[in-house]
Amino acid sequence: MLVQFITEHLMLLSFCLSIKIS
């Protein structure tokens, strides 16, 4: 469960970062 929680948030963070960069 914890691993899934971490991966989902990492994906969300990277997604938001890519939007802010572009």
C-alpha cells in the first residue's frame, strides 16, 4: 500500500513539474 501511495504521488509531482516547466 505504501509503495503504491508513494508512486502515485511521485507521478502527480512529476506531472505538475512538467506542466510548470513548459
